[in-house]
Amino acid sequence: MESTCTSSSDEEEKDQIQNQEHQTRARQRRPALRVKKAVLNPRRESEGDQPVSDRFNYELSSRDLSPVEQVREYFCEYKDEMVEDLERIYQEMSSKMVDLADVATKNLSSSAFVQGSRSIVHRTAVAAEKSAKTASEVPAKIITAVKGWKLHPFEKLPNWMRDNEFLTLGHRPELNSFTECFKSVFRIHTETGNIWTHFIGFIAFVVLTVLFYYKPLCEYCNADIDISEKLIFLYFFVSAILCLGLSTLFHTVTCHSEHVSKIFSKLDYVGIALLTVGSFVPWIYYGFYCQLTPKIVYLTIISLLGIGTIITTMMDRFNKPEFRQLRATLFVCLGLFGLFPTVHLILRSGWEMALVEGEVYKLLLMAGLYISGAVLYGLRIPERFLPGKFDLWFQSHQIFHVLVIAAALVHYHGMTNMAVHRLKMAGECDIIEEAQAIQIE
């Protein structure tokens, strides 16, 4: 009896000791959490126990802000604290759930019920960990969506975006979003003029192509040119549309990321090479309308040069800013190839006939516009002489774009005149061949 009383008193003492230890640990745990919270959020401790939302409303009480602006200011001001809190919650939940899973694995037996319980604990731990991780990522996403982006000066751009040091302000930052890139089309920045100059040109040439194949080429002629000869103009139209379209896309998404910028920069240069080659095809076809051999030789050479230029432009090294002048020189040389068939045409037909058959003066005007634009682009004129004055408008690249469109329109007008001349001179090739045969005899 005495031993029984002794054992019961011992058990009561043990229970009391355990309760005291449990209460002691609980009291110790609460201050620790407050200390941790103060460490994670020093601004809250310095500003008192007033809730963040109350302080925020108090600070903005004298401001006339819209609800969207208030939310934006709130997230911008306290984003670091929100992220820290959610990261802490994520870490604590992850560690506790892992501990629960370990305890369940050690203590439970291998029965079917125990296996099911272990599976439930494991799935609960995994789900809680994923939920906490997702919650920790939410503030950053909200901040990005609400805050938007601001224009950057040249010196704050990453190295891969530093293309023109004479444009000092108004640059888009790295956006990493195609949606934001296309939205930026309607904002004012250093690329706005580049985007819209070639986009308007793109629309113009799409309309011009439709009208060319819908309306007769010569309204006062007895007949229209054959459809097979009209198809020769497709080389020019397709190349012009691709060039202007790819240029528009490049200037739109060049701020997405370094990888995307490199890809579309290469496509931009491919478009320029295609336009150069596509411009020569109809001109050589109609300029040497009755001479098959020169026609084939010149078309082959310009095609090979165009392919070589495209291959070169697809190299990563060629896309670096230090090779800007080399890029301009390469495309100028590709365009200067036109001197060879032009001189050939003048020597064969004489200056006066070359003006009619080859529209040489329009060809020279087109070449002058292209070369002038390339020189201005390569030398960064006029912003080189007045840095910061042409950040948004009238910079060299925008002038280059306008001159490219003007040159393409001049060339189109010249080629249509050449086609109309051949339409009026139907059967001329037979007369020329007979005259050459008589000379040979």
C-alpha cells in the first residue's frame, strides 16, 4: 500500500515537471519568434507596433493617389518585408513537415494502416512545402506587374544593350516579356521611331503589292504584261516586306533579353540582304531582257553574294557593337555590285538608251539613298556631334530607315517603267537577234 502511494506521488511529480518544462519551452518560443521577426523586419521595430497598412494609409493621407497608384506604392515600399516574411514561413513549414515525415517513418509499423498514414503525412508535407514556396514567390510577381518599368539612361543598361553611346537617355530596360515589349510600341523611347518608320513602310508595301497584281501595269496600253513577268516583281515585293517586317520585330523585342535580341538582330540583317538581292532580280531581268547569258551570270553572282552575306550575318561575333562599321561596309559592298551590270548596260546600249531600258538615273538615285543611309548609320550622324539631343527623334538609325523606304519606292517606280517599256517594245528581241545574226554572217 505504501509502495503504491509512493509510485503515484512519483508519477504526479513527473507530470508536474513535464508540464512546467512544456510551459517553459512555450514561453521561450514566443520571445524567440518576436526576436526573429524583429531581425527580419527591422523597419517595423523602428517604426513601432503600428500595422504596416495603417502607417501606409497615414503616409498617403495627404496625397491624391488613385487606388492603382496606392497599391503600387504599397508594394514598392514594403516588398522586401513581405518577401522575407513569406520566405521565413516557407522555411519553417518545410522544416516542420520534414520532421513530421521523419518521425512518422521511424515510429510507425509496416501495417497497411500505418503505410497509408505515412503516405498521407508525406503528401501533406510535399503539398505544404509547394504552397509555401509558391506564396513566397507571389510578392515579386505582384511587384513586377504593378510597378511597370521606367526608361533608363545609357550607363544603366547592361553591356549587351549598349549599342549607341551618343543616345544618353530614354532607353528601355531589359523586360524579359514579349507582352511588355509589344506594349512598349505605344510608349516614347529611343526605339519608337525605329519601330514605326519600318512598320509604316511594311504596311505600305503590303498595300502596294496587292494593288500591283490587282490593277493593270499600263492603263493606256493595249495589253498588260504576262503574269509570268509580273511574278518577277515578287522577288522585290517579298524581300521588301520581309526586310521591313523583320526590322520592325527586331526593334520591338530587342529589349526582351540578350538571347532574343541576338536572334532578331541576325534576322534583321538577313532582311537587309534579302532586300538588296530582291531589288536586283527584276532590274537585271528587264535590263538584259534580250540577253540570256548576261542575265543568268549576274543573277547567279548576286544570289551567291547574298547567300554569303546572310551566312556571315548569322555568326554571333558579327552581331557585336564593335563590328557596326564592318556591317555597314559589307552591305554597301553588296549594293555596289550593281555597278557592274549598270556599266555593262551603258556600254552595250549607250547612255541615252540605258536611261530608257535600265532607268539608270533611278538606279543611281536608289544607290545614293541606300549608301547615304548606311554611312549615317555607321558614323552615328547627327547624334555623334550633339550627344543627348537626338535620343528620341531624328537619330541616325531613324534617318537610315526613312532613306531605305525612299530608296525602295524609287526602285519600284524605275522597275515598273522598265516593264512598261518592254511591253511597248513587244517583239524587239526578235529584231535584235536577227541584227546580231546578220552581223555574224
